[in-house]
Amino acid sequence: MRFQCRCGEILSDTLVPNDIELFVYTDREFEKIMDLESIEDIPDPVYSVWKCTNCERILVFDEAIKLIKTYVLEEI
Ligand SMILES: [Zn+2]
């Protein structure tokens, strides 16, 4: 899919591999993954998490690929 970040950058996950998509699992989910016998059994993460390559915003989509949260980079 393609999505335009609020900074204007067009993001797309159609290229594999890409630098947009992050695979985010909780520690509890990851423990279950470590017990799997085959890497083909690894489930997709519950949320699709993308990182904008321009502004580093984090975008979180639910299972229906609806944007539910964005996180903006905070200066340290
Ligand atoms: Zn952006």
C-alpha cells in the first residue's frame, strides 16, 4: 500500500525489502515465536508499524490497515 506521511513523504511497502516497515512484537509475543519450529509459522505482527524515511514519524495501522496512531520524533 501507499500512504502519504504528514510531512509530505509518500511511503510504500510494495518494495521488498524496504526501509519503511518495522516488525514490532511484544516480548511476550516474541517468546512464543522463539518456541515455533519453523520460521514460516511466525505470525504477522498485530499492528503494521511504519517509519517515515524523511521525518522519522512512526505510523501505526490496525489490522484493517486504518491509521490509528502517529508518533512524532522528540528532540533529546
Ligand atoms: Zn514523514
